[in-house]
Amino acid sequence: MSKILRINTREKTYSFETPAEDIAGLGGRALTSKMILNEVPATCHPLSKYNKLVFAPGLLSGSPAANSGRLSVGGKSPLTGGIKESNSGGLVSQKLARLGIKALVLEDKPEDDGFSMIVIKKDSVEFFAADEYVGVSNGDMITKLWERFGKRVATASIGVAGEQRLTAASIQFADPKGHPGRAAGRGGLGAVMGSKKIKAIVVDDKGTDRVALHDPEAFKAVNKKWVELLTTHPVSGQGLPAFGTAVLVNVINEAGALPTKNFRTGRFEHAKDISGEVMAENIEKRGGVASEGCHPGCVIKCSQIYNDKDNNYLTSGFEYETIWAFGSHCLIKDLDDIAMLDRLCDDLGLDTIDTGVAMGIAMEGGVIPWGDGKAAIELLNKVGTGDPMGKIIGNGAAFTGQALGVDRVPVVKRQALPAYDPRSVKAVGVTYATSTMGADHTAGYGVCQNILGVGGSIDPLKKDNNVDISKALQIATAAIDASGLCLFVAFPVLDNPEGLQMIVDMINAMYGLSLVVDDVTSLGISILKDELEFNRLAGFTPKDDRLPDMFKEEVAPHNTSWDFTDEELAQAVKF
Amino acid sequence: MPCKRQPRKFFIWVFDNYMGSVLFNAFSFLQKKLKAQNIPCVNAVLDLKDGQCVKDILDALGIEPQEIEGVFVNGKIAPLDTLLHDGDRIAALPPGTPGPYRLLLGLVSSPNNESDKKSDTFKCK
């Protein structure tokens, strides 16, 4: 990948440039965070012309490496006011890579209110008027774009939430089957795209050759071992394909860490009714698809197609986080209602975590009853209409809490907490507090603990070692986010010391480099340093690395509380 | 958590000592397998005999050790030789749980952890 494609959204012009030396070797999150640090004034308003939206494939994207087609989207977040990288599946990453595009950058913003869309092909970059598509759902958008520009072109689009610049707005991507189930969800990057009046981006790689590899034979040999590693590990080879991430509902509930009724307890009496096991049963009964990948070349296939009672398509990419946010967090126990809420988030273009947590806060604030799935669906349908409640919910959990005068608002840096109680899984709590992304669960994932020197026993209910673990996982995750690999490769890699070496070997074979495993750690640290610097310039201080006081209360069943000091937490981001 | 001494319930001497019951759940593939065999595995209340540990319960249900990656006892990952008490809650997890929770909940042990080595003679602790 050799070129950066810059798009000026005000003048509707574009240019290709050769990457500068300090970014030439970067991809994915490494590239987006470095470019945002370099080019976006950290104090700008995120919806202003000074913010930029960067779409970057990872270092391995476009290669035959299994599970390498993920995309990073970066910018200043309208939700947190800090740096943001949102990661997604779909088709954009590999097609940009095949077009030789290292990063696509949206800059400036139009002075008028007209919406456009951008179509990128091998020999052209074109702008089309898109006002006829304003208000169109992401699902319908993909159908229209595939009809107009060809089946299976890559698409990125926003729904009404992004059009209206709401801070929980996502960017949704077509999956290989044409459903809008993939999302760059967290942090409101859909609002940034909406502020630049871009309704959709189409990427068509027709006519391109395969991405050239420096040493194709060496690459093939490693990839073969890599595929075997992914397909034989019980998590990536069996658990995720069978039950998706939803398998965690019962497990996290058992561990007493499933936040219930806005983080009041760690167990939900109806967890079994909204579990991955029930989801899998329903899929089987109703003719859905139990296992599919979110991008070509995925061998894990943790996604699924979930049908309704009449065996019609209801939703795809039905994740644990979504089931939690609209489920036990809201006391909703009907999995079909939750699936409809997931579908609405795909179509409206909303982050399911922030929107789900906002829904629970709406219940906390008395707008709708606890546990009422139908009322939640009705409320979510207000997003994008003239109804002010729609604007409130679409702006996410913190905004909803303030609008309704609620005192239990589970956010860090104004981003809603995900599906694990920090008092019962303390390392995740450290990540929530200290991650540059705001309360984020994917920021602290796992790679080989041996390499990262994380040893000793781990007690999720005690403070010991959990700061070190969070720090190590944040470093490792940042590095994986730069590679274009799906984060779920971390499970086999966590259990197999050769896994990390395989990733390094594939990068070396692709680019003719001589990286070693320690370079992965260095890369991860350098990404975090860039992000910390941006946030510092944006005005963040250590006091922003705190959980809200509501977590000082004990939570059942283990009756633990959040008891880290600022000084202890600071060690997680000290490099 | 210190061992609780339960007051013994005295039955006619021909019956086994009865120590109460435990709540049992199996997840993921294990749930599927047990359901197919009509073995209760969703919020199932099982009788508990005196001196039984986790492995005894699993043996009685026909679950082999290699089918298990971890067992929760009262919400925490615990060894198979954990002694059980009336009112305990146990859950059996087969391999395949995603997430860093494998590490964070203690499912994946440190490579230096000696106590994970299996011994030939198994005794409840």
C-alpha cells in the first residue's frame, strides 16, 4: 500500500500523496492515531472543519493472511473529546488495500447542507450528490448502492443518527452478505462523517491485481500454520463459530459480573433466556445462519444471521455487548426484542453499547418501564424523527443521564461502560478507567502472556496484578489493531507462544522487513503514547482516568467495590 | 472462604448421609450435550452428599475431565477438588470461552502454576 487519498469535502476534490517517512511503516490504529495526532488540533471542535476522519486498513490487510481484513477508523471523538479508533469488519479494508490506498482521509467540511457520497475505483474518485438518500436506513442504503454500483462493492454509510451528528452515531459497513451488521461503533465517528456531509463511501477494487508480497512462498508457509492455529483452538475454532460472542452471557453471569439494572448487581435472573445457547437454538429452529465471517478470509466466523419467529431476517452480528446493553442492563428478557433493538441500531447507525446503556438510563429516569422491550423499541424508533427524546437517546448515555437528572451514569470520559462489572473483573475496570478511548473493553485484549511478562495468579476480585495485566493487554491490543487482524485471534495467540511469531513472520514476508516479537510490544507502546499525547493536548488529566463514584458501592454476589487509587491506576499508562 | 460446618441431618442409618443440594449449570457445548441426554443442566438443583467435591458431581453426570476447561464455584473459578456445601452454586465450562476473561477470570493459568498438574490419585480437598 503506497498512497494516501485525501478528500476535501468542501471543494469535492481529492489528491493522492506519498506517505511521509514517520507514517510509511504504519497501518490500522497505528496510522490513524499518528495522523490524528499530527494533523488535527487537539482542542478543535470534533464536528468542525478541523477534525479529520481517517479510514486505514491494517498492515496485513489485502494479504491472504486469515482474519486480516479489519479496518480502523480514527478521528477526534465528538463523544469523549479525545482520540478515537473504532475498528470494524466488512469489505472496505481489503478493497482499499488492493487499490494501494494506505489511508483514506476526509478533511474540511461543506458550507452548505447538501449531502454527497464518494465512489472510489481503480482509476477514479468521484463525488455524487446524495440528498435523495438522506433519511435512508443503512440496510436500504447497501441495497441501493449494490444496485447502482455493483454487487459486493464495499460500502461505509451513516444512518439518520450520523446525518444529525448525534454523539452515539456509528459508521456501518456492508458485510459479505450485504447486511449492515458491521460497525465502527464507539465514540460517535458517524457524527464526524455526518458533519462532513458524507452519506456513504463506496470502494470498488474491480480490475486490481492481488496485493504484491515480498516473499510469497514464505508467507504461504506461515499462513498455513496460522490457519491451523486459528481453526484448532477451541475458542476460535469451536466456541465462537457455534455461539458467537453471546456465549459470554451465561459465563459472565456465572462469574457474577453481568451488570444488571444499571450496574446494581452482577447477576440477572433471566440471563439464561438471553444467552448464546438460546440464540443458537433459535437460529437453528428458524433457519438462520449459525456461523459466518464478517470479512473475506475470516476462518473464525463468529457472526450469525438471527431470524424472527416467522423465519425472516431480523439481524446480523448479534453480539454479547448488545445483548447485555439492551438485556440485563435494561432488565429486558426477550431475546427477540433485543434482536430488534440491534437491528434498529444497524439501520439508524448507532453504537449499540452507548445506546443500550442510554436506554437503561431512560428507564432509570422514568421515561419507560424497566424490562419493557416493546417500549424500548418504540423509544429507539424516535431517533431521527422530530421527537426530542430521539435526539436525547441518540446522543448516548452521558447526555441522556444529564437530560433526565439521573445520578447513576456509568461512563468514563463520557463513553458508556461495556458489559463487565469493573468491581468483579478488576483488570477490565482498570482498562475502562485508563484507556485513551474512554470506557472500552476491546482496548485491553490479550496476546501471549509469556512475552508480555504477565505471570502469577489472577484474582478478578482483588487489586493485585490487575493494573499490570491491564497495561500489558492495552499494549498488545494496540499492536493487533495496527495489523488489520481481527482481535479474536488473540485467544489462540494467548494460549500459544508461537502465534505472535507467526504474525511477525507474515508482516516480514509481506514487506521484506526483519521485525521481531519485541517490536510488537514497542509498536503497541508507541501507539498508546501517541494517543495519550493527543488526549493531554486536548485537555485530559489523570482525573479523567476514574470510574464514577457509583462503583465505590459494593456489588453482589461477591460484594466487592472499586477501590483503586488514582496513583495505582496511573501505573497502567506509565511508559 | 472458610469451610462451613453444616449441622448434620440425622436419618435412619440405612440411608446415605445427605448434606443438602447445589445449583448446577452447564454452558455452551456441554449444555447442548447434556440436554440431548436429558440431564438437567440449566439451574438444576442436585442432591449433595457428605464430603462430595466438584469432580464427584461431574462424574455422576457423566462429564469427563477433558470436557471441562473450568468450573465456577459460587462465581469463582475453582479446582475440581473443591469441597462443596449445601447451597453452593457450580457451573461447568467446556473449552471455547472467548475474551480476555479467559485470563482475567483465571481460566487460563500461568505457565508457572504447578498446582494445575494432575495427579494419579484424586482426593477432595
